[in-house]
Amino acid sequence: MKTYLGKMRAERTRAPSPDWQDALWSWFGAFIGMGAICWLSAHWLSHHLLIVASFGATSVLIYAAPDSPFAQPRNVLFGSMLSALVGVACFQLLGSTALAVTLAVSLSILVMQLTHTVHPPGAAAALGAVIGGEAIAALGWWYPLMPIGIGCGVMLVVAILVNNLARHRRYPRYW
């Protein structure tokens, strides 16, 4: 029991001083990426939902932690779309129930791990398919493509352009 409880003890660490230039690049990327999605949603796709909550978490990964395996394009795009597909399937089979929520999140994690496309906001996309309300339910099987696929694609294009403007950044690390 002591060994088990000992695993839960955290080690002390000292965080380095924040890099204000890196933080500004992250802000700039997130501002442009989310701004592009908002503009497209308002002007080009004004009758369609293009903004979902999981895009906030995706922004953190691709703009503030672009070296993370979870932030790489394959993970962002396919992890999110596959998870959204799982979420829609759960909603179609079980409605907006506790079981559908539980299965959508847990199965999306399983699918992402088995396909090597783990992207934590993907589980949020799966959850959104089940609890997102009428606007998302009305999209049905289109939800994985729009807003999830198109939104992730737009953010990835911005991430590739913005992250490579900075001398100390390189994105993506791999496809």
C-alpha cells in the first residue's frame, strides 16, 4: 500500500521564467486562428455552425505547445474527426444520455489510441456531439466534417504559417 500511495506524491519542480516572446507568438496564432474561424462562420458559412468549444483547447496545443505530439497535424485533424464520428454514433444510438456521454468519451480515447491520433480536444468533440444541443444534433453525420474537420483544417493552416514565422519555432514536427 505504501508503494501505491508513494506513486501519487509529486516531485517539486521549478518552472522556468515565462518567455514573453513565445507567449506573444502563441497569442498571435490563437488570435488569427480563432479569428479566421469566426470570420468564416460569419461571412462564408453564415448558416452553419463552425465554432465549437474543443477549438479552444486545440488552440492551446497548436499555438502554445506546437512541439507536443498531441499538436501534430495528423493528431489534430484525425483525432478530432474520428472522435466526433464516435460521438455522433453514440448520440444516434443512445440519445443524450449518461451512457452515451460515457461511451462517446471513452470510445473516442480508445479509437485515438488505436489509430495513433491522440488529441485531447478530440474527446471534447465526441462529448459535444452528445451534449451539444439542437444545433449540433441537427448536423448529424456532418458534424465530424463541419465544423470539426473544416475548423481544425483552418487552424492547422494558420498554425503552420504563424509558428514558422518565429525563428525558434518549427511546426509541424511530423505529419
